Amino acid sequence: MKIAVDVDGVLLSLMERFCEVINQRVKTKFCKDHITEWEFFNQLNISEEEAYEIFHLLYEDSKNLPFIDYDAPFYLKELKKKHSIDIVSARDGKFKKELQMKLEFHGIKKGSHYENLILVESKPYDLKVELDYDLFIDDNPNLVEPIKRKNAKYLLLFSQPWNMHINSEKNVIRVDDWEETFNTIKAMD
């Protein structure tokens, strides 16, 4: 099976650091659990441009982004034994080196854990669905409807506050951590 693994919200907790930055800038007390929409900038009362400015600041400083699940490298390596795995993210391409370094810092290495690091445009949100993968591990709720229309593709929706309104159904399966992700894929084999 060809598997696309997202980065932010699946491997790295970008939104934790994002909230810290926005709280410093505008003297608020947001935390990741307050972010219940994909287009969260509306919730935080900031422009989309300001949100991307902060993203770029955090991408440059990827080394300080928290890792979501320290078991992820183990499970990725196990999955790679039977499947083709790529890291597929909607990050700006100019931050590819920083991302590679962060993944390696956490023991996620090209060759043993994944084959390719592919960066795509952030919009349209469902752009990833058109890529040649059988299964997507992602936190983006905008992938749900396009995946449902493609019977041969699956989405393991990595639980985050901004996608909790989505229920598992058909070929969209909610997962809470990397152990559950691994076991779900193993059951699909």
C-alpha cells in the first residue's frame, strides 16, 4: 500500500507553538484545544496572512516544535517494512531542510522510515487527495469528503480539536495515536 503521512498535526504539534506565539503577540491565553476550526485564524481574530507569517516563523525554527507521539518512529519503521511511505506536507518548500533535520532529530530517517519528503501547496486544501496514494494519515478535515468519493482511498484522520466534528465512516477512520494508526493499517493488510 502507498501511504502519505502528514507532518503538522500528525508528527509535529505546530499548533501548540502557534498558540504560544499568538498569545505573546496579542496577550491572549489560547491553547491548542481552543482551535476547533481548520481556518482557525477566524477564531483567533487574525488575518490568514498573519497566520502564515507565524507558520513561516515556526517552520524556520522547526527544531523547537513539539513531537506528537514518541512512538511514531517505531511504527513508521514497522510500516515501511510492508508499505511504501512518503511524508507529504502542505509546508512551504523553502523550509524543507529544517523539516528534514527535525524528522532526523526524532529518528525519522529517509530510507528506513520513509522514501520521499513531498511538499505540496496549502490550497486547495484537498490537493493531496489527487496524489497517487492508497492511504492518507492526516489531520485535515477538508480531506474527508473528497476521500469518501474515492472508494479506493482511505483516510486515517488523526484526532485533533479542529477535526473532532468528523465521524468515522466508510473509508474515513479516526485514529488517536500512532499505535492505533499502526494497528488499523495492520488490520487492513
